[in-house]
Amino acid sequence: MFWTIVGWIGFGLIAGFIARALVPGKDDIGLLMTIVIGIVGSVVGGFLFGLLTVGLRGFQPAGWIGSVIGAIIVLVIYNKVTGRKRRART
């Protein structure tokens, strides 16, 4: 059980960091929010993948690609809702 939680945290951290790197602009979120966005993104990615392939299977985690896509979606929605995204100055 402990290693499952550690695995989810590591997985969420990596997916969240990749999503933050792919979404343009500066993110004003910390490490904890990056992990949360990555974990939620994995669930969202799994849900969307299930809808597109074999139908609704409930909430489940996705693989790496699905997790990153889900984390990007969650990050964009989070930035729109909170208004925290700043445009990069040139």
C-alpha cells in the first residue's frame, strides 16, 4: 500500500511537470499542486481513453501519454478557473 501511494505521487509529479513544460507561459503553482494535477490528469486521461476506445469503464488511471494529455487538460482548466496563468514577457 505504501509503495502504491509513493508510485502515484512519483507518477503524478512527472506527468504534472511534463504538462507544465508543454503548456506555454509561467505557472505559479508549487510542487504539491503539480503532483495533484498529474494524478488528476491521469484519472481524466484514463476516463477519456475509455470513452474513446471501449466505452465508459469508470475512473481509472491512464498510461504515460494519456496521463500527460489529461494533466494538460486539467492544468489549462485550473489556470482558466483560478486566473493564475501569466503570459511570458518578451
